[in-house]
Amino acid sequence: MTAIDEMLRRNKPAAMYHPSGLGPSPLKHLAVVMCMDCRVDAHVAFRLNPGEIHLMRNAGGIISDDVIRSLAISQHALGTREVMIVHHTDCGLAKLQEDEFREQLAKFAGYRPTWSVQAFKDPHDSVRESMRRVQDSPFLHHTDKVRGFIFDVETGLLEEVTEEEAEATDGQESGAAAS
């Protein structure tokens, strides 16, 4: 049996409990963007019920053009007003070397991908960059309630990432350079 066949087999009994009557607008007016890592189960981590949020996942939880597209639809057409960005510890994207991976794909496909991998070293910096991309997007009108977090894959706990941390770190580095 293939993994897809297994998913089809599991779907039949699960469908018996599928809620009906929900609309496409999330009840919490919240869009959550997070990494696709299989260790991060959003439904368990946030005790989600069907219909509460829009959940968008990709490699790294990166705010790409396609995520901006989805957030614009989520906000303008379906009423979300807040954005939660969730990256995590021990992320595979943090272990990739952008240029080496793109070269590997070029050898495999015969040409380099047109998209950026957006690998990163520090998930805190990546969350801050993702928050800035949402806040700076001209396509989104609810950019005042954007918050970022790091999910610890060992404990299941969230750590909030703030822009102030980056400013404080920048200030310490420039102060150290002046000394």
C-alpha cells in the first residue's frame, strides 16, 4: 500500500466526523503562516477547531509572493485581520546552503529554479524578515496586528519574536563598535 492509499483509507472514517455548514471565513479572523515541518502540528499546538483560522504552510514558513497572494485573499475577501507567523527550532531550511541547493536543483532539472530557496541561519531573524514583508506589503490592509513566534519542536512551546529584539541587538552591536 502506498502512503497515498493509506491516506485514502484513513479518510473514510474521518469523514464521518467532518463538520458541515462552515463558511470560508475563519471565525477567529486570523491567518497563520508556518513551516511545513511534520513535527509541528498546528491543530494540536493551538487546539484548533475546524473553521477557526486560515492556515498557510510552506518550507520555512517564509513570506513569499504566493503567501502574500494568499494573505491578500484571506484579508480582502474572507475577513482576516491578524497574521501570526510561526517558524521553529531545528528547521531544515536553516541547514541548507542556498547556492549549493540551487546548483543541485540545476543539475537535476537542467536549469536553475526561478524562485529563491530563502534559506536562513537564525529563525529569529527569519521571523523578523517575514514580519517586515507582511507589514510592508501594499496588498495587505491589516498589517498592524502581525506577530511572530518560534515553535520549539522539543517542548511544543512558543517564543514570541519582537522587532525590539532586533533593534536592541543592532544598538548593542553599534555601541560595541563605537567602543
